Amino acid sequence: MLTSIILAAAISRVPESLTIEDSVEVIEVNTMYDEQTGEEKALQLIFWDTSPSGELNVVDYLVFRSGEPHVQYDNKDRYMRFWDHKTHSMRKVYTNSVKVTHTFFDPESHDRRNLLRKDRRKLTPKNISPIK
């Protein structure tokens, strides 16, 4: 609990100038469950965008294995702000829609049948500037 409070406070203190901004059509907040036990396996944020053919395809994703991700959602300005543990950076992703799902499968890996990981757009990479 204390860790959650400390991390939530840290998220709110990261300057906007150090935050990577993106936009996607849909952000899916998916809780995956084990088929055998029914226990929660993972919580993931899946970022979807519309392809030229009109289909939704995964842009990128983040998996959180221990506890809930520390995400701030602004309903008025329609964005999620969170710490990206893959790139060690703060992200703000604007979206038209947030979808909450509970599944016994991984929607991100299921989408690989339509679009391979290597062909995905991805969220904006972290810009690493050399220290002067």
C-alpha cells in the first residue's frame, strides 16, 4: 500500500517536458486469468490503432505482473498517464476510447495473427540525449 502511494506521488511529479506523448484509437485494460485455476495471471495495457484497411491492430503493450499498474486517467482530456517500465519513462497516451476486458487468453498475442510484432507501429521510442 505504501509503495502504491509513493509511486502515485512520483508519477504526478514527473515534469510534462520529460513525458513521452502518443495517441491511439483504443487503450485496452485487460486482466488475464489462468484457464485452470481462474487466478489472475497478468494485467496489461494494450494500445490499438486503426489500420489502413479499417481493422484495429495492436500498436504496443505493457504487462504488469505484480499488482496493479499505477495509471492516471484523465476523462476530460482523454489520456492515460503511466510509468513505462520497459523504457523507464513517463508516458501520456491520448485515446478516443478505453476498453476494460477480462480474458482467459492474451488479446495482444492473438492479434499477432493479423500483424506481426516487427510490423507494428509501436509507441514513440524514448529519446536518449547524450549527457554534455
